[in-house]
Amino acid sequence: TGDKPMPVGGDVAPPQTITRVEPLYTDVARQAHIQGVVIIETIIDRQGNVTDARVLKGLPLGLEQSALDAIKRWKFHPGTYGGQPVPVIFRLTVNFKLQ
């Protein structure tokens, strides 16, 4: 398969989250009462690191960037194919909910 990231599904098992870093709620977003989800497509390498990330569905007022900054610090058990770690394309959802 080389190093081309594989989509999760079928024989490709998804990565499992080990460490999750919560994103920071920006003050402006909190004051504007912005809530919702940011959906990010990531590439998670064989070591379980997020090596690439792009926003598929965002939120305004800095929340998109906050979500990106947070998930780049997440750590995973890598996705596997035939029991071997492989780089995978994986979608993550970050929820922003006011307390």
C-alpha cells in the first residue's frame, strides 16, 4: 500500500483515541453564543499522530482554528490493515457547547 493514507472501512480498522485535547472556546465565540460542531478530515500516520488536517465543516469566530489546534495534539492507536498499522484518512468531530 505504500504510504498513501487509506480510507477507514472494510478491512481498514479506524484509529482509537488515546489522548484528547479539548479545544479552547474563543471569547468572541462565547460572547456571540456560537455552538455547534467542526468536522475535520485528518490523516493519522502509523505512529498515531495527526499529520494533516483540513476543515470540512467549520464554525466562525476562531472556533475552526481552535479545533484544528486541538486535534493536532490528539494521539491515537493507529488505524490498521491486516493487523498492521497504516496511515488512514479519518474524520473527527469537535463539539462546541456552551456550559
